[in-house]
Amino acid sequence: MLAAVAGKAVKEVDYHRDHAIQWTLRLAGGTDESRRRMLVAVADVWPYVDELFRDEPLIDRLDGVAVRPSTLREPFDAVIGAVFAEAELTVPTRFDSSAGGRHGAHFEAMGHLLAEMQVLARRHPGATW
């Protein structure tokens, strides 16, 4: 059922979506502790979900080059709804992101996270994978 909802996507996106779906189902349906952690994780990140689908002024200059984020919201809601239903999770309704991420306004912890994510690329400049 989830595959039918997911639709067609770029191979890389398909892989990451499937990976996230499988871990969500595994953790939500696992032990009491794994389910508790899944609930905490969803509560922690959900306030930022809405920001992913906001159209910034730049998108108008990229017409025909980049996908308009707002057009991805409906497919996302369909997939997340199906996954959460199967995992017996409730889709949160709270959206309280400051929406500053695309403008470089991040919490201090983001700097540490970005540094960690860039380690491989910095150690191997020009590498492809």
C-alpha cells in the first residue's frame, strides 16, 4: 500500500524514503522504549516540517528549474499519513517553526551538526559517490 501512495520519484529519494519508512515502522512497532523514542523524535522534529514546504521568493526566479516546495506537501501528507497509520502513530498538528532555517537562522546545535555532516566531503574534496 505504501508503495502505491509514494508514487514515482528520483531513485535516491525513493531509497531514503523507503529507509525512513522502514525505520519508522520498526521503531514504532518495536519495544516500549523504541516506541517512546519514536514519539519523542516526531514531537521534536514535527514543528519544522511545515518549513520544508514554504515557497521562498527565490523559487520564483527558479521557475522551471526547481520544484516549488508547496507542490510537494500533498504527496508528503499522503505518504506520512499512510506510514503513521500503519505504525499506529498520530500525525501531529503543531507547527511552530520560526521559518528562519533557509535564511541561515539556526540554533547553535546546527553548527555542530553541519560540521559532522561535512567531515567526509572535507576529507575527500572532489570525491564522488
